[in-house]
Amino acid sequence: MIDGEAVVIEDREEKAMMFEALMQKLQPEGKYLSFEKSVYDKVIKATAVIKIIPKETRAKFKFGQHLNEKRLEMIIKYLKERGEAVDIETVSLMREMKNNS
């Protein structure tokens, strides 16, 4: 969750920069006109862009504390077999959370 301030962006250049970033994500092949072109002026003016300035962020995670023992152990076994560093850390967190629930 993010708590913050919502700010309406009015500046054409800032809006164009945000649209450009979105298009780069959605069309990485680049088959679109740059938003610096005046052909987009009408669309950019008519579209609201709202920027969230975060003040606080938080997250909630489940590490298997809601699982029955059989399911939890099956997942832990799989993570140990895979053996990546993040898997070993996850197993540790899962056991800790299960013991604290």
C-alpha cells in the first residue's frame, strides 16, 4: 500500500515524458511517434495524468502461515530442492512465521 499525495500534472512536457515511458513499456519495438510531436497535442491536453508522490509504503506478505503442515512441507521441500539463495531465505521466513502464528 502506498500513502501519498496525488498531483494532477498539467505540464505538457512532463505528460509527454510519462506517455513516452508507458509506450516504451507497452511497445518496446518503438513503432509509434514520439510524444514530442505536436500531432499528440490535443490528446495530451485532453488526458488527465495524476502522479502519486509517496509518503509511506507498506506491504503484507504470507509465508505459508495459512497452510496446513502437509502443504507447507511440500512447498519447503520444493524450495530446498531448487536451492537458490532467495529460496533458502524464504524457507527460513516460512518456518519463522509458522512458529509465530
